[in-house]
Amino acid sequence: MKKILILVTALMMSGTLVYAADADKGKDLFESPTLGGGTTGNSCSSCHEGGKGLGSDLFERMDNKSLAAVINNCIEKTMGGRAIDPEGQEMQDLMAYMKTLVTKADVKKTPKKIEGC
């Protein structure tokens, strides 16, 4: 028990303790025009409402580090804010929400077959 407490304390002090991502908090961040101190009034959902343009293969095409860089570019350029920590809780939450969007994005309905034609 003592070893576990020491390990947890050391991890907390080093800043490497990983927290679970929260998609609900990520949704709030995705819709917030003040993410990263944004100043333009835009949010992620201004351009990507409902996951538009993210592509259903987003997480297959990019690793988390590259995706974090793209997200931060949007925060800085489109939202007029400052980049958030690529490994921080906000980024984890934001990516968790985005994963829920890409499962819905680009899903096309299969046309019904017309019988007898």
C-alpha cells in the first residue's frame, strides 16, 4: 500500500498522471468559442457541425500527436486563441468527443432497391 501511494504521488508530481477522457466535456469544448482563449466567436462546431468534414477515417489517418497539431492550428488561426496542451486533459476530452462524431460522419444511407423494375 505504501509503495502504491508513493508511486501515485510521484506520478502526480511529475505531471504524467493520465486521466480518462470525457466526451461530454469534449463536446462542451468543441462548441465553445472561447476554447484556448478564442477571440473570433468561432468554435470547432462553426466549421465542423455534427462532425462535418472530419471524415470517418480521421483517427485512422492521423496519430494523436498530428491531430493535436491540426486542432491547435484551428484554435490559433480560426478561433484566434492559443494552442492547448497536446497531451492535456482538454485535448483528450476534445478528441474523445471527436471520436463520437467520426463514427456518425460521412455515413451515407444505402438507397432502397426498387423491387420489380
